Amino acid sequence: MKNATTRIAAAAATCCAVLLAAAAWAQSSISGLQIGSPTASIPVLDVTGQYAGQRICYVCEFQDVPNVLAFFRETGDETADLIRQLDELYLRHKHEDFKAVAAIVVGEEASPWLEELSASAGLEIPLVVFRRGPRDVAMRLYEIDPEVDNTFLVTVNRFVVDNVSGIAADEFGRVVDATEQMMAQNTP
Amino acid sequence: MTHGAGGLPSILAVGLAGALLASGSALAQDDEFDDCVFVDGECIEGYVYVAEFVSPQELKSLMEAESDDIVIVDTAAELIFEDERIPGSVNFPWVHELSLPVTLPRDKTLVIYCACNDHEDSVDMAQKLGLVGYLDVKVLEGGWFEWLDLGYETVGLAVEETQ
């Protein structure tokens, strides 16, 4: 009787572990292209980069070099914190031909906020917006969930090698780890 | 017995010599094609791709003249193409490697464009098409962005939404 109870408890624990793992997996892949997907060119409006004020395709510009494409649902302190951390990651690896770009989904209304953030924090990565906001075709093309706060696509050779989405500012280490793993594998 | 024992090294020696000759020949063949770029299956030494461009004004004139000699090729992903494109264009999304056979016509001038800053995808696609025998391929100068800046006509779902 005791044995049967133990077995049931063990089975229940296993089920819980599997469910938790599945939930964690679902949580970590709820927004953005899946690993292994190719990255198609997406036109965006450059706000603070070298093409400020113009339409631009940073995916085309980056081509095969390792990079992070970051998408943020809206402006705010959490987004600012994550963008600053992304810029720091870029600065640590830019000598290795690493690139990064941050796109704000809400559209052109975010431009003044982005300009202010870039100037005040001295950011080097370009900040861009989707021209048509959440209705932009890029949302569907990149499978970005409009309900998720952020989506980081770690890519090289125009393929997604990792996807980190829906993170808090103190979880940016996941993007750092994914990027550094990619950089290590990409070293000739 | 003696005959058999002496025969085995001979066979081995002949085999080894044959293998060496074969590998030497393969190496010589590799050397022969070292500087080779295969264009439509033909070895062309020292081949360097140079993109040919057509201006948006020239393309617009050809479109207005309803020229049958050109096919406008948009390298955007299908969703982007459906959203907005140059009228009359066909979709041929940029890919790492072309899957053969390519279905674009070979007896027309292909005018390729992309939404890129420096024609990255269109030049790459033009080069790839050239390597499989498309020798009359031009790149739209300034691409999609220049076309929009000039205020030339576009079609697609996004255009229909704004009308």
C-alpha cells in the first residue's frame, strides 16, 4: 500500500516536472521566429542610427554577421534598461563584427523617446520603429506576439540561433549567454 | 604456396599504385578548377560578378510602354510582397541557396529589387541567378526605398487599406 502511494507520488511529481518544463519552454518561445528560421529583410524607420529619418533594412545591412534583433512592444523604464544592456553587449563584442538593433513596435510616436534615450545614455546601437506600428507586416513576418513585452532574436548567417522573449530587465543574462555562445561558435 | 604468397604483395603494390595515380589525377583535376567559377555549368576562370543597374526612371518608362521584355522581380518575403510592391512584379524571395529549377523566364530581362540600403539582397540574387544561367539580370538602382521616395506607384494590401 505504501509502495503504491510512493509510486503515485513519484508519477505525479514527474508529471508536474514535465508540465513545468513545457510551460517554461512555451514561456521562452512565445514570441518571434523559432530557432532555425531564416531572417527575411524587413524595412523599418531609422530613428537614431546612421540612416536616421530614412527607411532602412538592418537585417540586410547586417547580412551574415552575428547580431541581435530586439523588438520591444512599447517604451518605458524596463525597455530603456534592456536597450542599455543590449548596447553594453554590443560594445563588448563590436570588435568581433557583432551588431545589434532595437525596434519599438508602437511606431513613429516612439521616436522622441528613442532620441532622448539614445542621447542621454550615449547609445551606439541604432534604434528604429515599425512604420505602421503593431499593424506592420513585420509583426507577422517575424511572428512577434503583440502581447509580449520584448523579443530578442540572436542570429547569424541570417538564421535565428536563439530566441529569448518576454524577459524582465534582470533576466538579460539569457540574451548575453545566447549571444556569447553564438560568438564562440562563430569564431573561425 | 610460394606463388600465392608472392602474388599478394604484387596485387597490393598494383592496387596502391592505382590508388596513388587516381588521387593524383583527382588532385590535378582539382587544381585545374581552382580558379573556376561555374556559370550555367561552364567553367569560367577569373569570373567576377559585376551588377548591372537600371534606374527607377528607366524602369517606369518601360512599364509605361508596357514592355514585354522585362520581368520585375521582388526579393522580399511573401508577406512583405503581398503588403506592398511595384505593380506587375513577381515574388522571388531572397534565399541562401537557390532551389532548382528556377521558374523565372530566361528569355526576358529580369529587373530585381529589394528593400535594402545598398542592394544587398537584389545584387546577391542577381549573382546567384547569373550562376544558373540567367545572364540578362539587372538590379533596380536604389531599390524599393528609392521607388517609394520618388512617389512612384505601388500596389498591395497596404495600399488598398489607405484608399
